[in-house]
Amino acid sequence: MVRALIIGGGIAGPVTALALRKAGIDSVVFEAYPTGADDIGAFLTIMHNGLDALRAIDVEHVVVDHSFAADGVDVYDGAGVLVSENRWGNGVTGPRTLRRADLYRALHDELRAQGIAVEHGKRLVGVEGGVRAVFEDGSTAEGDLLVGADGLHSATRRIIDPQAPRPRYTGLNIFYGYAEGLEPTTPPGRYHMIAGSQGFFGHSTAPDGTTWWFARTPGPERHGGTPEDHRAHAAAFFADDTSPALEIIRAEGEIHASNAYDVPTTPVWHTDRVVLVGDAAHAASPAAGQGASMALEDSVTLARCLRDRAEPRQAFEVYERLRRERVEALVGMSAGLGANRSVSTNSFYAHHIEWGDPVQL
Ligand SMILES: Cc1cc2nc3c(=O)[nH]c(=O)nc-3n(C[C@H](O)[C@H](O)[C@H](O)COP(=O)(O)OP(=O)(O)OC[C@H]3O[C@@H](n4cnc5c(N)ncnc54)[C@H](O)[C@@H]3O)c2cc1C
């Protein structure tokens, strides 16, 4: 039986393992960290297309059971004027918001339930022959193929192409927070977004009454800093606007800071035995809220290709042809959104994967 080595236990890695299992292919997941990746405190929204991909392999519950509905967005300008209203779904199959840590946990619980092994503390540093993974601790693992699901700063990407582009800083700092002690700041399941005069802000009310919020603000990369530093820095961008942003940022509660990067194009997606999925292949800035959903589509599509083609190389070629154009368009669109250009994201949501259909070009 074919054995796949999957590098990365974030989102694409576990979902590739689950999809391969459904395709009759064994795998082991190797994760560098004892738990998950960076940005563990942040939250994310899985859109219709991401849920559709999970549904194709019968694991939609990993998101639905740990999330709340995000079925509409109202956009305001910095003067408090309603600019647009977007209604998405019925709250179950439509977008869902959840903490990244909860998603990682639910995915790993599902791996365990399906008997798929995960090895922690295994940081990939090399790939030899066809195919042996070499880890930082000196250990190795052998398989028939290797899937690089190791995220934005993918080692696999650089191993298969030392000239591969490095992640590009988009010029935006990202802040995430959970504000406590406020009256509900939105109707249930609704996001309010504020295209402010100096920054972009979004918030929604979780079922427990906490306001989950994020802010995107322009500036150089920021590293380190205390929660108070983050709060003061983010707040300054919304001080001149008429919006609830300032009060929400200043409220009690967790705050996290990070920077937004993207990888617009990765020339080499695969070799004969090694292939990239998710952020390792194409990373979008967070503006479109689609990076994870695209990773989920990749994972399920790759598994269908491996199911339907005799040789890994043939499967990887079909996979790349099915995926590259769509994901690169998404990265470009997200970069446009980050730069506050008006771009429609709706066309990306309708994607559907029919698991039982043979893959076709
Ligand atoms: C602030 C922020 C907000 C976002 N919000 C959204 C959102 O709302 N909706 C959305 O769809 N997307 C969002 N995204 C994008 C989304 O998080 C990514 O697209 C998604 O996590 C990609 O999944 P992945 O599995 O490819 O990578 P990751 O989730 O990054 O997982 C990669 C895994 O590989 C591991 N790893 C790394 N290197 C190695 C190695 N050498 N060996 C072994 N393991 C390794 C890491 O520890 C990690 O666990 C956001 C991103 C950011 C930064």
C-alpha cells in the first residue's frame, strides 16, 4: 500500500491525511512543534468552499462543532455610514468562525479517531531519494511520496526549489482580540467591518457575548511588544473615526499581533515524489479570509488525484493544473483587498468538490 509522509500538522496536513485515508492511502503526519503553529491565539473564518471541501470527505463537523455562524457582513466607512450589506448563508453550511487552536485540536482529534499517526517535534530539514524525510533531530522516515503542508515558511518549498520565492511582507500589521464586558456589538452571526480612514477593522459577537475583532493597519513589520503596546498601536489608527473600533480595541481581553505576508506564485509545486499544498504552495494575505479554505480545497483535490492516477507524478501534474490558476487569482485578489481596492470575493465561494467523480481536466 502507498505510504505518504505529510509534513505539517496545521490545517492542510491533517486534512490531506484524512482525504488520503478516504482515498485508501496511508499516511503519517510530522509536525515541527509540540502542538500547532504560530498565530495560535488568532481566529479564522472558513468560507462555503472550505466547508464544502470538508464535507466531501465527511469531516465538516471539525469546523461546525467548534464555531459560530458568520453568515453576513455589513461594511461601514470611517464616518459610520453603512456602505454595503452582504448576506451569505444559513449559518450551518455558510461561513463559520473559530479559534485556530480549536480547529487544530479538532483536526488532531479526528486524526486520532481515524487511527492516523501524528509525530510531534519533527521538523523537516531535508528530503532524499524517493522518498526519505530527514528531520532536525537526526531521525528519518521513509514513504512513497511526501506532501509539504508546512505553511508560509515551508521548508519543503525550498527543498524542491532552492530559488523559490520567500514570503513577501504585505505592509500590513494584523491585530486580533477578544473583547469582554461589552454589550453585543453585532447581531448574532454577523460581522461588521469598518473601512476606516487609516485602517480596516472587523468584529463579530460570539455566542458567549465576547466580541471577536481584528484590525489591519499599515506600517513596517512589528515583532515582540507587550499586549499594551499592541493595544495602543492599533487604537491610534481608529482614533479619528466614528466607529466602535476604538472602544472594542481598548476593552479588557486577549490581544494578539502579527504581520501579513503572501506568496503570489511558487514556480515549482512538485517533483516526482514531493508535492506542496496550502500555504506552502501559495499563501494569501489574510484580507480575503480564504487561505485556509483554499488549503482545504487543495488537500481534498490532491487526494482525489492520487486516487485516480497510477503514478504520483501524474497525480501531481493534474493537481497543479486543477489548482494553480484559482489559488493564484485568490492571492492577487486578497492583496488588492489589503490595499483597500474594491474587489469582489463572492466568485470564490461557489466551488464544489464531488468526491466520487473522477478527476478530469
Ligand atoms: C493573522 C491571520 C489570519 C488569517 N485569517 C484567515 C481566515 O479568516 N480565513 C482563512 O481561510 N484563512 C486565514 N488565514 C490564512 C490561513 O491561516 C492559512 O492559509 C492556513 O493556516 C494555511 O494552512 P496550512 O496548513 O497550509 O499552513 P499552517 O496552518 O501554517 O500549518 C503549517 C504547519 O506546518 C508546521 N511546520 C512548519 N514548518 C515545518 C517543518 N519544517 N517540519 C514540520 N512541520 C512544519 C507548522 O508548525 C504548522 O503546524 C489567516 C492567516 C493569518 C496569518
